[in-house]
Amino acid sequence: MTPVHDAAKASRGGRPFVWALAMTVLLVLASLMPAADVFSEAGHYLGLHTALEFISIAVAAMVFALGRNLRGTSSGGSFVWLGAVFLAVGLVDFAHILSYPGMPVFVTPSDPEKAINFWLAARFIALAGLIALPFIDRRPWSAREANLATCAAVGVAALCWWIGLFHAQVLPRTFIPGSGLTNFKLGAEYLLAAGYGVAAIVLMRLGRKQGHDALAWLAAAAWTLGLAELYCTLYSTLADVFNMLGHLSKVAASIMIYRAVFVSGVRRPQVQLAREQALLRALIDSVPDLIAFKDVRGAYLGCNKAFSACYGIDESALRGRTDRELFGAGMQAGADGTRPALEAPERHEEWVEGKDGAMHLLETLRIPFRGRDGEHLGEIGISRDFTERRRIHEQLAESERRLAMALDGAALGLWDWHVPTGKVVYSAHWARILGYAVDELAPDIKVWEALVHPDDWRYIRSSLEPHLRGETDAYSAEYRLQHKDGHWVWVLDAGRVLERDEADAPLRAVGVTQDISQRKAMEESLLQLATSDPLTGLWNRRHFTEMVNGELGRVRRHHSEAALLLMDLDHFKRVNDTRGHAAGDEVLRHFSALIGSRLRDGDIFARLGGEEFAILLPCVDAVGAMRAADRFRRMIVDNPASVQSGPVPFSVSIGVSMLLADDEGFDSVFARADEALYAAKNGGRNRAVLASAKSAGSAPESGEPAVTSGPA
């Protein structure tokens, strides 16, 4: 709202106060003048009095008519109440006119007191109505409620007529011929003036609170009615100036009341309707869609600028004409020249020719519109030109088809993840990688999480979480997903966040998943070939060397203990020579299986070559190492190998060496174990010897014998 508009509104809101102030100043000035008769005789005032009262009655009738017709508006209750109140006031004022001195006999002879009684009754009714107005329910009133209010108003007026015409003797005296106004009459006028003042204050405060200038005009009217009552305490004859000014003030108050009802109930809604129409006009003209309105026979009521521009027809030339008149007979739906009524919204596509001669594909929505009573008034047509959108859609569909073919050809599964909600769209090939149909997988990230191998989460998080935080350009991880039949499928997963919010939080990520199970199997096979012995399946020398070096690092860091057992089968060449190489291979496999079955999970067992084997025993001291070596030696003797030609008994010699913190590497440990093994061979075989802590190559000195275990 602009400052100019605010100033204009404030100016309008100040008018009632200005009028009330002017009427007050007039009363003050008039009270300073001596009482004087305007007319020489009371009968001469009769015509003016009647005219003034009829003006007030006419205004009351208009207030009643407006209030009844505005009962369905948002403030309908207030309008109906004011209309009913002033209907009663007008009826009682009519009795006041007929009772005025000089008027024909109205049931009983006319006289001043009779007229005064009806005057006071009408004024008290008006006062009660204005005071009660703030407490009336403003909601729209039904016709039944409005009828009840009208009947009540007529009933109140009839009661006043009945008492004033047939039971006037029960009323206090208000006028005594020759004496003038009674104290009761003066007191009643002062009471009315005070009551109207209170009503004016209440209505003014309520108007300011609600920002409603109609209440301000009602407050000014109540104040002016109070001034009229004060005038009526000043006159001494019916024809003097104060009586006339009192009636003029009453007329002014009636006009203020009509203005409040008319402006609030009629003019303001009209202005508001015009503004809403202008807003709606601006809105539909700003819409790029084609919008048109038609009546029940299909004639155009109007359109927006986009519609006019598309067909090259001005809106003024469009109104009142049908499609048949504008575009030819082919546009008319009915063969008889009529158009079937549209009962429900209808959507269809149509090709139309624009003013440029080009064909446009329109998606048209036809919507019926009805009046409050449900009467069908016509239809609204909204058409959207999506020729370009259809072309783009077809291009996109073709691109998606090509992408799907490329992904299928590359055996890639596609996923599209809405990060905040966890919704994921999986492609059909993504589901097929795991043996599912795409409709068997719920579009949720939890489905994927449930399929991930528990041991692989650290690999996924190490790549995914930094990327979601924006620290890396892309995400990539190799991990296992569970197939529908239960086995694990190795996949390569790669993706990227495509959309982020203002806080740089991820919104959407897209990626592909590839089945790499065959590659992993090949890698595992190659690793097995590179690190294991093909005959026995044990680790080979290369891998064993790496394991010993790794354990040696732990010995240095944690001051722990570990031992290396170097084992050589006794007289193995004799087995090959006498039983054949196949029997020799079986002996090697038997030896590997027998020893392997007695090892701990952390022990490392390897074939170094030929009949030479080694075992790495972590977390064991020299005593434990010798006990293990002796246990292995006895087990081999007690369990000969079985070959086709019969059992093959054999034994093993073992050299034991502890891993020392100052060892440079595997070679140092191996050299000591090899010396111990040599000592075991020289000592008669089938025995275990613990190497001394001396470095390899130094001869044992006397007093430092090697620890030996062998057959008893």
C-alpha cells in the first residue's frame, strides 16, 4: 500500500470525526442564542416537520432494504440487525408524524405529548440497536433468521403503537400545555443523549480496532443523535429553532447511518470486486497459457493476451462470437449448431494453426464454471502450447533409449538417489545383477544397505562420506552385494552428487554399478598362484617371507615373541626313488594336511620348496615353540602317509628360531633356523633343535649347547 493510499484512507477515516465536531460546534453556538420561533404558528412548521421526518423514514427504509439484501455477506448479521432496528424506528417515527399537532386524527387526536411519546420510543429503539450492534454475530444470516429479525422489529413497533394509541395514560407525562416540557421528558432526553454518547465511544473504539470506517460513521451518527436529544431539551415551543435543529440533526444522523451501511455493504465490495477483477485480469494476462471463457452456447466472453496473440484476434472482436463464427463450421461440436454442456473437466490434445501459419500442439483443459446455485454458466478453456516440449520430450526419450542400450551393452546398472528422502530409483539391469526384477526392489536406500556385505562398509564409507561432504569430485568403491540366491556378488560402484542445496548439502546423486565378480575371481586366482603352493595349497616362500617380516615389525613395536619352525622331511628322496613321484606328492599333501589341522588360526604354514616347510608361530616363547615342534615331530611319526603301494612311514627334522628385535629381516631369522635344522639332521634326524641367539654363521661355543628334542 502506497503512502498516498494510506493518506487517503486516513482522510476518509477522519471525516466522521469532522462531521461530529461540526455538529457539536453548531449545538454550542445555537445554545448561546435565545430561543426564537422560526414560524409564527406551530401549524406553519407542520410541512417542514413532515418533510424532515419523511427523509429520516425513507433513509430507515433504505437501511432496512440494504441490510436484508446484504444478509449473505461476511458481515451479514450486522447489516440485518441495523436494518431491523431502523425498520422499527421508521415505523414508530411514522406514528410520530401522524401524531404531530395539525395532522389529521390518527386513532386518537394529535397533540404534542402524543408526538413526544412516539419520538422518545423511536429514539430508545435506535439507542438500544446501536449499543447492541458490537455484540451481534457478524456471520452471514439465513433468510429465516432475517425474517425473524424483521418480524421482531415489526412487533416492537406495533407494541409502541398499541401503547401510544390505546394506553397512553400509563406513560409518564412529557408535555403539559401552558407549562411546556416535564422533568421526565427532559430527563429522558438527557438519558438518551448520554446513551448515544456511550454508543458513539464504543463504536469509535471498535472501528479503530478493526480498521473499519463504517463503524466510525455509525459512531458519528450516534453522537449526532445525542446532540439532537440535547436540542430537544432546549425548545419551549414546537415551532422554535431548537426543535427544528433537533430534527435536522436527526436527519443528518440518518444519512450517516445510511452512508455507513451503503459504503460498507455496497460501495466497498464493488471497489474490492473491481480490484479483484483487475488483479485477475493482470494474472491471466501474465500467464503464457491460452485462456478463454465461453458462455453456455459456446460464445466467447473473453480471453487473455496469449490467446489473442496466438490467433491474431483482439479480445473485443472475440466477445459474443462462437468458434464456428471465428474459425469455420468444422470447429462446431454439434451438427445442429449447438454445443453440448460440459459437465466435468475434460483434457485433450489438439493441433491448431496459429496466425503465423505454423501448427501448434496444444494440451487443452476445459473446466465448467457454475453460479452459487449450481447453474451452469459456461466453461473455461486453458490451452498450453507444448509443441517444443513434445519435441524435447521425444529427443529426451530417444537419448534415454540410447543410454539404456549403452548401459545394457556395458553391463552397467544405473541408480538415482534422492539423498534427503532416501528414495532410490534402480534400473532394470541393476536389479538383474543381483537376480531381482526391478519391481521386487523397493525404491529406498535401505534396500541397498541391507544387501551390502557387513565387512565392506569401511571401504564404502571411506569414499562415499567425503564425497557427500563435497571433499572429493566423485565416489567409487568395490564391495560385495548379496544375490537373491544368497551368494555374494562383487561390484564396482561409482557415482557423483549432481545437485546440492544452498548449504552445500547433497540433494541428488547418480551413479552406475558393474558386476566385477569375474574380475575378482581372476584376481583372486592370480593372487593364489602368486602366493601359494599349487601342490599343497599352502603359502609359498614369497608370501611367507612377507608374513615373517610383518611379524618381525610387531615384535619390535610391541616387544612380543614369535618363533619360526623350519621343517624338512627326512630321507624324502628315498620315497621318490622307491615309491615314485606320485607317492612323494601324496606324502607332501599328507604332511601339509596333518600339520595344518593342528595349527592355530593365527599361525602361518608355508612350503618353501621341495620337502622344506616352515611355520610362523606368533605370540609364543621358546619353550612353547619347542613343545609345538616336538608335538609335530611325534604326530608325523605316528601317522604314516597312505599311498597306493601301502603306508609310507616318514619323519621330520625341525630347526626352531625365535624372532629377535634386532633381526634385519626374514633372512636373519631363516639363517638361524636353517642352522638349527642342520644340527637336527646331523644329530640323527627326527628331532627339533632350538637355535641359539648368536648370529648365523658363528659356531656354537662350549657351554652354549643348542636345545634339542628327539626320540627317546
